[in-house]
Amino acid sequence: MAVKGTGPYNPENIFAKILRGDIPCKKVFENEWVLAFQDIAPKAAVHVLIIPKKPYVSFIDFTKSASEDEISGVMKAAGKIASDLGVDETGYRVITNAGENSGQEVPHFHLHLLGGQPLPPFPV
Ligand code: AMP
């Protein structure tokens, strides 16, 4: 079996189930490109996960496989979400984990948006 965040997309991962509506989430934002929801185990006062609606396992898979419109749509949505949550004034962090060395748990590409408080020195 492939390391999480590498290899083919597994449609049984937990974010795929959230996208299908099989399990609930605390939705923050949705448009044609992304779904954003609260992390179930928040590491900061603001901890939102931003996921593309289409199936990509990782950042590299996303940048290789997504259309220019989709890459733009996902990044612009992430910026809007950060702005709407008010973290641009106080500061924030956007990270993505990919593959075994990063500790990626869920093999569906996602951005973590962290903020709302002073964050520990990078890396968290
Ligand atoms: P990563 O290690 O980058 O793959 O991060 C996966 C994140 O998904 C972790 O921060 C988890 O707390 C979060 N997570 C796992 N299951 C759920 C869920 N059902 N709803 C919301 N967040 C989740």
C-alpha cells in the first residue's frame, strides 16, 4: 500500500467522505473549487482546513494535475477565507503536509490555515 500522500488517490479517505456528505464537518466556506471546514483537533484558535473538491493526494499532485483555473480558484479561495476570518491583521500561517516525512495523515491535498493567536515558531 502506498504511503499516505503518495500514489493513487484513495476515495475512502476521510476528506473524500466529508466531500460526499457521508460524514459531517463544521463548514466555514464553500464555492465551486473548495470546501473549508474547522479542523477536528485544532492546533490554534483559528485552524481551518481548505480542500479542493477534486481528488488530489498532495501539493505536487495538485500542481501537476489541476487546471490553471482550479489552481487559481483554490488559492484565491484560501486568501478570501483568511481575509474573512480576520487573520490578515494579526498574522497567520498556511501550510500543507505531503507524504511520510511530513506526517500527512489524510491523503487528500489540503491547506491548514492557522492563526487567531501567537503561533509557536515554525515549524509547528
Ligand atoms: P495532515 O496531517 O496535514 O494530513 O492533517 C490532517 C488534519 O485533518 C489534522 O489536523 C486532523 O486533526 C484533521 N482531521 C482529521 N479528521 C477530521 C475530520 N473528520 N474533520 C475535521 N478535521 C479532521
